[in-house]
Amino acid sequence: MATDMKGISIRINSDLKAQVDAVSERLGLPLSTAILMFLNSLARNQALPQELSMEAHIDADLIKKAAAVTQEMGLPLSTATTMFLKSIVRNQSIPKELFTLEEAPD
């Protein structure tokens, strides 16, 4: 019995492509295999892997409120989140004004 295979095509920016190619090479795993592993996990579990799911770590009401704010700013929440994460990586820190007194690092 032949397996019915379908192709997919995705577009990603060149920086991300270079990063995932490097990781794939370091792991000795073709990128197509890594993508298939992700897709199989998604189908099997009917959910994103835990580490990719923001809802697993962030209150759903907070996500809705943040989405409304970013929408008013003309930005999708995903874009605002990406901007924030890039800022953390670039500055190697989280802005102090985001911490409450209880959360602030020493």
C-alpha cells in the first residue's frame, strides 16, 4: 500500500532559516524531519507542545486584554510579543518597570 504524501511550503525570514539550519545540523537531524516531528506531535496531541503554548503559562484573560491593547495600537499580539522577546534578547534583561515589588530580582 502506497503512502499518500502531500507537500507543504512555508516562507520564513532568512535569519530564522539560518538559525534553524544551524540547530538542525548540530542535532544531526534534517530540518524536514524536525518539522515532521512537530506536525506529528500536533496531530497526536491535538495541541501545541507545552513549551509553545502561551496559554499554559499566561492567564487567558490577560491574553485577551493584551490583544485588545495591541489591536488598538494597530499591532497583532504576536508582533508585540515578538518585539518584547527580541528586546529581552538584545538587552539581556527585562525592563525593571515591568516588575512588581514582589517579582523584582535582587
